[in-house]
Amino acid sequence: MANKKISELGVLSTVAGADFLAVVDDTDSTTKQLTVTNLMAAAPQGDLEAANNLSDLNDAATARTNLGLGTAATSASTDFSPAFFSIVSETTTARTLSNSDNGKVIVCSNSSQSTVTIPSGLTSGFGCTIVQNGSGVVSVVGSGGATVSGISGKVSTAGQYAALNVVPTGTNAYILDGDGQTPPFGNTYSVDFDGSNDYAAVTTATDNIYSLSMWFKPDSSISSSSAPKMLVGTVAGSHYIALGSISSDFTDEVITVYRGAGGFAYTSNTATISTSWNHLFVSWLSSSTTNSGSAGYDIWLNGTQVGNTAAGSIPTAPMYWGSSSKIGTRSNIAYPFGGKIDELATWTSDVSADVANIYNGGNGAVDLDDTNVVSTGPAHWWRMGDDDSGTGTTITDQGSGGSNATLTNGPTFSTDIPS
């Protein structure tokens, strides 16, 4: 519409309707017609479209795309996800978050206990929501310097349908808000030794070993005729626990606990230790039931006391940790063990009264800090990857002694665990 003076507009005979505006000419008091169509035609719409990338206003999808809007702009009642959040389904028992998870809802649906790991180095402001959608509790841990905290240590989901919000509070620092509980005991990792030259070195433990518990899974079955395999070596080459034929002091030894120039053994020319997970428990008793009433080590295999035949210069004190202690071999890397080891713990007192609880009927590892299981917490407890997220080369000592072990020459973490 060309520019016109009010006086040039046509006179309306009737002022009504929604399709025009009434304009009064103040020179002659007549009412003139100005339609909405006139105004729209005169507006610089084309320039507005070009300047603001609003091309094709009649096409809703194109307009939303140009404005950077999702379908939520016109159909929010049925589709929020593109504009507001995205759901990620996690069915495994382990997930490490990444920057691509920022703002997402991680729905965990495994029936077993699961772990979500927050690594260091995520983008500042990272956050997400973690949901336990299955029966397996989800625990949230940090790794590589990232810390995860929850009120009263509640860093696990409280049950099915519980949700935890990951809230950043600083660089590599997060708190959890929501339906939490303190983590239930769980066992996720073991350490796999190749039987060649790898081991875990323990250099700071110094106390006596009155009781010891461990799970082991040999690569090959063990009998009294098997080549020796060292589970633990604590002082030079003279304090150790070994499988198979190891000492000339014994005949038909299957398990040997040795100290100095003599020791105690489980002897049998017919017994075989399988390639499944096995539990070993030894305890120094002041009046051993199988050593003619004298002090010595008794030996339990898979919850059953199997004896302690004494030989050599029979020890009168328990073995102890030295500066060259190793798991999976002995100090000179002799007779390396091939297979997996898990949940190795030692005590500075006799806890043999609790061996049945510790063995747990063969149903897997138990919480050795729980006084309902063991009367006294362990001095040393190497969980073989648990509490270390199954990464790196350090096995944190979860006992009171604080003697970490270092994986050396390449042993690897495994998710094959006793159960």
C-alpha cells in the first residue's frame, strides 16, 4: 500500500468488523477505512525474515529449525526430550561417565549391584541424574582424583526407582542429592596373575599373621604332585603359603604354610584343588587341634579344616610380613602363581571362630569389617580392585594397617569373582 494521507482514505458508511481499523479524519470528522491487510502488506516483513532467519514463517518446522527449537516448541504435551533432557539406558554393572552424559538421565536396569564412575577432567558444571530402575543398587564413585560425597556417606541408590542427582561443587568435586544410602557390601574385581613373573608387592606391613583369609582360582588343578605355586611370600624365601609340592620336609603336601625352616601342611595323595574359586583360611592356634595340642597353624579349605601336619624345624611363632612381601609369588619371584586372587586379609589375632562366616558357604566374599561376620576387623585387607575402581596399579589396603600393594609386571584386573 502506497503512503496516503488520512484525508485520502475512503469514507466508511459503517464502522464494524474485525478486518479493519477505523481512523477519524480530524479535519472533517469523517471516519476512514484502514484494513489490517493494508498494514500487513505495508510492514517490512521480508526484511524482518531476512535479518532474523525467519524464512518460511508459514512452515512451523522450518521456523522452529531456524530458531533452534525442538518439537517441544509446538508439541510439548507429547515430546519434551529434544529440548529438555535425554534418557540413557545402562544395562551393564559398570559405567564411566563422560561429557556426553551431561544433563542426561542414566537409567540403570541391572539386577546386580552396579557402579557408576565419575572420572576427573569432566567439563566444569557437569551434572546428571542416576536412576536405579532394576533391583541392583547403584553406587557412585570417583576416580583419577574426582571426589564424590553424600550426606552421611550415602553414595548409593536406596532401592528400585531411587534417583541421585550429581551436583558439581568444584573442580572434580561432586555431591549426590536424592534417594541415597550408604553402599552395601559388594565384590566386583579380582586380580589375574599370569604365572610368569607378575605379582603384587607389599612393602610396609610389619605385623604377625595370626589369621589369613583369601579366595583363589588356579589356572590348573592342584594336587600333591603339582609344581609349586606361591600364593603369598612374606619374608625373603622362608615365609610363604604355597600350593603343590614345595618342601622336602613334607610328603604329599597340597597346601603349605612355612616359616623359617619348618611349617605346617595339608597333606593328601588323593586330594585335588579344582580350577573353580576356592577359599583358604589359616589361623595360628595356641593349642592346635591337629598338631598334638601344640601351637601352630590350622588350615581350612573351602570351610573345612583339613589339618596341619608339622614338619622341619616346627615354628613356635606365626609368620610375619617383611619388607619384600609379595602376593602371587615370593621375594625372589620364585614359583609364581597362575590364576586369580581375591579378598586377601590378615589379622593380628586368631579369628578362627568366625571361619564359617568368612567362608559364607562358598557364596562369595563378605564384609570383613562387619562385626556380625568377624569379631575383629582385619589388619590388612587387599580387595583386589574394589575401592580402586579396577584401574591403575595400586591395591588399597582396606584394613587398619594401611599397607597398599602395587601390581608389578602386569597382573590385570578381572571381573571374575567368587560367588
